Amino acid sequence: MKQLLFILFIISLLVSSGCNKNKTDDNSQKLGLLALAIPQPSTGSSTTTTTTTTTDVYSGGYSSNSSGIPVAGYWKNETWTGLTPLDTSKSSMVHSMVVSGSDVYAAGFSTNSSNVPVAGYWKNGTWTAVTPQDSTKDNRIYSFLVSGSDMYATGYRTNSFDVKVPGYWKNGTWTSLTPLATSKDSRIYSIVVSGSDVYAAGYSTNSSNVPVPGYWKNGTWTGLAPLDSTKDSYVVSLAVSGSDVYAGGYSTNSSSVLVAGYWKNGTWTAVTPLDSTKNSSVYSIVVSGSDVYAAGYSANSSSVQVAGYWKNGTWTGLTPLDTSKASIVYFNSMTVSGSDVYAAGYSTNSSNVGVPGYWKNGTWKELTTLDSTKSSYVQSIFVTTY
């Protein structure tokens, strides 16, 4: 109604001015203004803004050089970055990769000139050793994370009695965790921070010399029931989702077969192997929404280790380079980013060389090595999107 009144008002102005024949050109201009003043119907079109997402894949591990020495480093997408070791004639490896903001962390160990593996990490290429229990003994980092401004690293330290002692470093300061038996080895393969809680998972060997699977939450040990209490069982990867704790690994049954599976809040769930008489293991567990991914390997009837993962208990085998050779998804080397599933490790080729790479949604991505005749592995994967 308002539009109609507005139009009538404009027309009345034109009529009154049109009484003068000498103003014909002026009236034409006013009619042009009238056409511009009347709102035009919408065509239904709209402007669409396209958002471009960039994904970077960081794959940490090692590449063996022509001398067969493992060199620590990582691939960003497909480009290799070697990390300076303590001694170029000794082995070094990355076991855990984290990207936080513009900083790239690669944690593991580097062997010194005394042939002692030293635990530490490279931040943007610069090496930082963490404090050992005995500087003449083996120390390693298996799992690393950044939470806020804090850095957590875990694995083990070896004491003067050659016992591997469990614990973790927070910002370089060591926190010891109580083992089942102080004279027996313990190792931690996975660390998770959830809120104010710190979880460190792996195994602790009891007085009967049997490795017991479990985790420490804020320093308190929780043992997980194995299939056979006289056989070894490990937790290799841990995930926390809300109030639920998932611990992935394996448990050895009474037939001495490694059975892949996970404990959810202490309850064991075995996942179906390719052959129940052969070994299988979960090396990485990820919870995404309501889905549980458990990755590792399952040996087939020919005893060949086949890389793959179970999603909610259903197996997905990952195509190897050679079906007669081993391939594995490595420790804590699976991640889910949006709708994409990444599983990293290695696949052995027909020349019996371990080739590093990862599978994205089942498709293999091979990574270049320092020497294609030497074995190299991916041992950690981290995906960023921006």
C-alpha cells in the first residue's frame, strides 16, 4: 500500500509539470527516475562465499640413510625434514608428533656418542633433552602432547639397576609413577590430558614377572583384567571421551595368541581377527563421536601381518604394497579429521624393504626416503586443518 501511494505521488508531480509542453524532456528524465524508484522483484539469486580449507599431514618417524642408520625426522605432506641427532653415526627416531599453533614438536630419542639413547624432543628443529634417571642408561619418549602452555612427555627412564621406571615429564620435570614391582620393568606408551586429569597408559610387570596392562590416572594405578593372568598383555594407546576411558592393545590368551582389543572403563572387548590362531594387536585407538576406531594389524592364515583398523568392531584391511609381506599401523598413529581417516605406519615391498607412508580413507600415500633400499617407518601422525 505504501509503495502504491508513493507511485501515485510521483505520477501527480509529473502530470502537474507536464502542462508545459516545453518541459517534455524534463518529464522524460522524471519518468526514468520513477522507474528507478519502484522496487524490482527479486530474482532469488544470492552471493555465495567459498571457504577454502588447507590440510597439512605431519608424519613423524625415521628414514634410514645409505649406511643403514635411522635418522629422526618428519614428512610435512610429502616433504622430508631431517632432525639433527646427537651423533650422526648413531640412531635417532621420532615416536610422537604434535603441532601446536606455529610450533612443530617431534619427540623420541637420539643416541649419543656413548651409544646411550637419550629421551627428548625437537621443537621447530631444536633439540631438548629431558632429564634421565641415569645418564648412562636408555631413556625414551613414546608419547608427547601439548595442553595449553604445558608439555607432557612419557615413555620410560632406566635406573642404575637397569630397571625401566614409569613416569612422565611435565615441562621437563619428571613425575615418577608407582609400579607393581620396583624391581621389574614398566613402560608407558600413551599419555592423555583430559581437563585436570593426567592418564598414562602401558604396562607394569608384577612380582611374577608378568606384564600387566593398565594406566595411571593422576598417579593412581588401574590394572586391567587380561584374558590369562599368567600371560603378558599391554595397553599401547589410550583415549578419553567424556567420562569413558578406552585402552587399546592386546591380551594374550591361554594358547599364547595375542588377541587384539580394548578395555572400555575396565571391560574387555576383543575385535575379530583375520585368523583366531594368529596374533593381532591394537596399536592406536581413536574415539570420534560415537565411533570407536582401533588400528594396528591382524595376521592372516599365512601369518602375514596385515595393516588395518576396526571401526565399531568391523575390520577394514588396508592394501599393502605386497600381500606376502608385513604392513602395520604403528603405535598411536591413527587420527580422524572430519570425514577423513588416516592410518600411518609402513608397508613392506617386494624387495623386503619397509616403506613409510599412510593410508587416507584406505588409499596408500608413500613417502620418500633417504635411501629406497633401506627400511623407514612412520611412527606418528598429526593432521592440521585451517
